[in-house]
Amino acid sequence: MASKEFPVTLMLAGNFNENTGKYEVHDPVSAGGKYVTISCHMGRERKPFPTTGDPVLAFEPGETVEVEVEISLHDGKEHLAAQAKELDSALNELVDFTKGGRSLNTQILMQLVHANSITLTYQMPIPKQPAEDASELPQAAPASAGEQERAQASVPEADRLAVRSAEPAVAAPSVKTKQLITRRSTMLMASGSAGQDQPPLDPIGASSGPADGDYKTSKTINLQRTTRPLTGDVALWLLIKLNADMLSWTNYASQIDALFFPGGSAAGDSGTTGQAKPLRPHMLDGTQQLSRRRFLPFTDTDAYRALKVATEAFVVTWGGVVPRGPDLPQIATLLAFDPEALRLANERLGLTITAEGPLGEQYFGKTGSPTLPYLRRVVQALQGTDAAASAEEAFADATRNDGAGMGCREGCLWLEYWNNDISAKLAYPPLIELIWSYWMEEMQLVQTMNAISRRFQNVSSGPRDPLNQIELDALRPLNNLIWGWVQDEQHRLPIERRAAEYQHEYGFRLIGRAVPKMHAADNRSKFLAAFHTLLNLCVPFFRQADDTTVVPDGFPLLNALREVHLILSEGAHNQFRDMPTTSRVEMMMQQWLLARPEFREYLPRRAMVAYPEPWMHSVESMRKLQGWGDTNTYQFWQLATTGEQIVSSIRWSDWNSVNDPVNAANWAAFFRPEIQTYIHSYRAVTGIDVGAEPVDVQVPGMHLLRRLNEQKGIKVA
């Protein structure tokens, strides 16, 4: 397999030689080790560093030098933990991630799970003035306090998980929230695990209990926030955060650009900046496989078909959170022993995890394939039926490290495997929630694309059609993409199916002229009251947590979490799994189309508003033109992204078997940014403060309709 290339910013040490008048760059091979080999070539001729004498290469001041650094792993994957530590250290010495982003590190490490070598490329500018030699060349930064702490925690005696309360005297740098959202996944596994002297009475329930290990509390007398023991379900919450990062617009646009425009020339067209990031190997394979299966019976729709295939491959590759056959142990390690994930847990829970212990093993199981305790309990309830025998056999197949029982393995896409193999449905649920699609629907994302499609077909919305002057000329690539979108309308989800499923899973009702009247057979009418009660209880909990003289009680939260979990479980049937995935694919395609640069000319926009995702400009412009409301699209986007994470953490955790309020308190502390963001954005969208009494139980659609009528009344007056 050819080595993948990653454009990065390298930190190569160099100095100006007054005798020769040239800049000398030092060989970075010292960053390697026993399991990691590093070789560097510079210049157009790809000169290697000399093996004898002084390992430096000299260059003229002011020139730009091409640099290629090849990193390879050896000794197989049986030394995975040692390889991961050396690789993490090497990357921190070589790559400046403040310019490339932590998501770039994630891509590099994920590639090394499947291949043994990568190539880092860099255009290195040599400074012109000799007096500025040391300052202009990127220098390797000294190890931070956090890195020194991780290095001390990697000694052999770190066989157990030690957690102590965070002390103000420790000069450990705080991890920025922006870096936590785009954290990297590394392959760092601690050897061994702390066992219990006697097996617990409920082994499944023990998965969510306090983590094994010794806990040290502060001996000093001071006022600080209350810290609680680390619980095993933190591993699931970290996985949910990782899944949200992988399904983000930034990653989606980068992957599509890397697939369609390998040279990075069209990166700006879809809203990304800089060069397109390398493809994940499985996405390229999945796109090629899907391309041979997805056909459209229409002429001149190849561009749209390519977008549809690539988007589906992206969702099932990045959003599945499902390892493939031989990669089960490695992926489990990535999710359970990620140093960035540990720092996220430390930051949000107020802990200091001093050693990477068996946190992920405790929650997901010590077998090769991670398994949620909630789904294991579902299987346990099937004992005595034919389904129980099938489930046990499926678990046995899924836990084989050699991947012998993984169905079609590399021969098919993950989604096909997931639909055909019960082991995938039990052990690897995709963390995609339909609530994301609901808030995108209320944002009028789908209606924006429908309005453009009608105008494209020369259908007017009335005598004062605000889109009357929009003309998509045939010279632009967008024209043919919209043509394919219109032709394929019969193969997409109609609004009535999505509206019915919103009621089935959450009790949310779409209100509008485009929504046909229907009578739902099953409606989660109690979900909104239970969910808003939970959010309402979080407000005083956070207030008490900030008071260093009060220890907040997590038991009310635990009861509310149980209630919401039960209601969500009742709606996990029929279209529960296929509808969110299909709806996500279609709406992400709409976002990509609306982010095309052609819409900058067709739809007026406010250039000074810095939206986090470029398609939001087009939706906001359409809302203003059509008079669909004056609430900014950013608030709907916040509800979609944070709501999906909150609901996933409630649905997939085994709250019915949890009796310790510490789990609920940790949940609130971990998802505090998402919960507070959701409460604020819900008030901005509906005008209802969920944190105030009494708890609002009206569906959001009614509040949106009320605010729209109020806006129209103000305009008339």
C-alpha cells in the first residue's frame, strides 16, 4: 500500500552558519525510537541527511524548501501500546498542531491503524535575514507540564487507574474548549487491569459503577468545586464526543474535497480553508463500492450521483463508530485510552487521571469488541428465546480478534454488514440521533432547498415570488447538481415520513402548510416533559456545583435520566435505525449544495456575519426572503449539534441499572457545556426558558408558529 501524504507544518530546528552564509537544518531522526522509524528528505532532489559527520543540510537564505518526512511503524501490532507512546512523542516533536488542528493528528493516527507508514509534506520557508535565523525557523517547543505528566504516567508501574482531586497548586495547563472538541484519537493502551476480589452481583450494572483503582483526595483545607469518583460510563461519553467530531461539517467538507479535488484546488468551494485533508482509507473504498451499486435512471446526473455516493460513504464510515474485522482491538484502544480524551474528562469532571487504566475495558468489556452495557442487558432479557441464542452466537463472533466472524468483512460496506449481522446491531450502534434532523427541519434547511428546486423548474410561489430573479446559468457546476437533485426527488424521504418518525421517537410535531395531516399510531407525548424536566433540574445543580460550600445532590438528576431513557427506549423500534442515517445523508447533501460559492451571487447575504458553517448563509438569506422567521440559523444549529450529543448519552447509557447518583452528577458535569448551550438556544428559538418554573411541555413547533405570527403582526402594525 502506498504511503499516504499529509500536508502539515513541521517544527524543524535550524541555525545560520556565518562561515558558509547558509542556513543549516538539523535531521529530525532523533524523534524516532525503537518502534518508530523517521526518515527526512529535503529539496527538489529529495536529498537525505548525511549518515556520517554532522547530520545537517544547508540552504540559501530566502528560498522555499520542499520537505518530506516518512514515519513508519515496525514490529507488527503486538506492541501497540509502545508504538503508540513513541508515535505520540514523535508527532508532538515534529508537527505544529496549532496550525493544522488536532483533527489532523486524528487523521494521521487513524491512517496508521490500517497502514504502517505515512509521509508528512511541508513547504519550509528559509528566512532572508541572517540576524533572524533562530526566530524565523519553527523550533521544537519545550515539553509542557501536561506532556511531562503523561510521560511520568507511562512508567511500568502504571498498572492501575489513580484519580486524585485537582489541586490549585499543580501548574498543569488547562485544555482549551476549542481543542477539546477537535481532539485526536491515539493508540495508547495500559497493560493489565485492576480486578475485584469477588465478582459483583450484577456484572452488567457494575460496568457503569466507580472505576477500579485508588482515589486520592486533597488533604489541604481550601474551598474548591466538589469532585466525584470516576465512573465507567465516561468512556461512552468520550466516544459520543468523538463521534460528533467525526460527523462535523469540517470533516465532511474536507473528505468530500479530498475525494473530488485531490489537489486541494477546490477546497474553498465547499467552505473549507487550506488544503484538503487526506481521505480515510475506508471512505475511499466505500465510495468505490457504493459507486458500483448506486445507479440513477436519469440522463446527465453523474455529478449528483457522485455526491450522493460520497455522502453516504462518509456517514457510514465516520458516523458508524464500528470497527472492521481485524481492527477491533485497535479501535477499542483508540476510543478507551486516548490521552486527549483523558484530558477532556479531567477538564470537565475536575479530576486528574494520572495513569491510563482500564476505563474503556470496564465499560465496553474486556473482549476484542466494545459492547454497551445497555445492549447487553437487552440481550439478557431475551434468555429462553431463539433470539437469545442468535445474540450469544453473534457476540461470540464479534469478540474474535482475527475478525473470522465479521460477516462479509472488507468485502462490503459497514452499513450493509450492520443491517445483515445481528452482532453489529448489538455491539456497534451508530450514534446518530434524529433530533439533529428535526432541528435542521425547523431551521428550514429542507424548505430552502425545496424553494430553489421549484424555482429551478420555473414554478412560481406567487405574484411576489422573492426568487423570481434567480437564474442558475448552465455554465456553473451547480446547475447540473441541482438538475440531478430535482430528478432524484422520488428516491428521497418525503416530509410526511420524517414528520411521523419525529412523533414516534420524540413526540415532536412539524407544523406548516407543507406538512400533511396525519394520525400517528404511536406518539412519545411524555418525552418533551421528561426531557425539559431533566434540563430544568440541571440548572440548580450547576448553581450548587459552583458554590464551593455545597455538595450538589445528583439523585434528582438520576431519576430524571431514568425517565427519559425509558421513553427513548420505547421509541427505538421500526424506522429507528434507518431513518436517522438516511435523513442525515440527505440533509448533509443539502448543506454541501447550499455551501457552493455560486449561491453568493444568487442569494443576498450579510458578509460580516461569521457563521461556523458556510451553508448557513444561504439558509439565513432564504429565511429572510421568504419571511420564515427572524431567529438566526445559528441557534437552530446549536440545538441540533448539542441535542444529538445529550440524547445519545441518555439513550445508550444503562441508566435503569444505575443506583449511584455519582453517575448522574458526572453526566451533568461532563455535558454541562452542551446542556447550557441547548437551554440558551431553545430560549432564543422559542422564547421559552427551560430552566425556569413551571416546566414547558408544549411542542417547539407551536412556539415557532406563535413567534412567526407575532413577527407578522409587528410588520403589519
